[in-house]
Amino acid sequence: MKKRIFVLLAVLLFCAACAPKTGIEVRDAWMNPASQGATGGVYLTIHNYDKTDDALVGVSAEVSQAAEIHESKLENDVMRMRMVESAALPAGKSVEFAPGGWHIMLVNLARPLADGDTIEIVLHFQQHADILVSVMVHTNASEHEGH
């Protein structure tokens, strides 16, 4: 009898693990070290597992005076960065926030952020509930100029 219950529980756990993911997942959040009063860029990947589109519509961070969604684009051989109101998150797709593209700007940092520190930010979505994200501070060899 105990063996049957164990097998049944194992099968149920296996089936639960195989169920398709839903919602929004945020992974690989990081930023370069930055001094107090500076502006720092946060990079991460957001995956929308849902069957409907969503959007990142805001960011909150206690470590900075403001947190903004930015996009960098090459225009006429010049890299330009601009603040945007939102970033589209298509259904079933990942959106990478990386140097030279989408990123989150933390404006006027309240304290210096050194290698090994961790900060928290909150991502606000059009449809999905807010997500608290831990951001690791570390030096990246491929650091993008200006962030």
C-alpha cells in the first residue's frame, strides 16, 4: 500500500513539473558598480509565459531618486538613448534588457553600489502583478559605454 501511494505521489509531482509555465519570469538581473549620485543601468531578461501580450510599464527602486525604462538605438551611426513609457512583452517570448538596447536606468543613486552588493527593484506590468527583483551588482567585462 505504501509503495502504491509513493508511486502515485511521484507521478503527480512529475506531472506538475511538466505543466507549462504561466505568468512572467524575470532572470539574470545585474548592474555595474556605481557611485552615489550617479546613474546606473540594470539589465535582465523578462519572459512572458502567458498567451496574451503584456508590457513593463514602470519600475520602482528605493536606492535611487527615479527608475526609468530606456531604449538605446543606433540612429545615423550615433547611439541614442531615450526614456520610454513601456516595453512590450509579447506572449510566449523573452525580452532581453542588455547594454546597447533596452535597460532600466536608476537615476541619482542614494548610495554607492559596489561589486557583490544586491539591491531590489520592483517591476510594474500592464496586466501581471508587480514583481520584486533582486539585482546583483558586479563588474561586467563587456560594459557598455555610458552606463
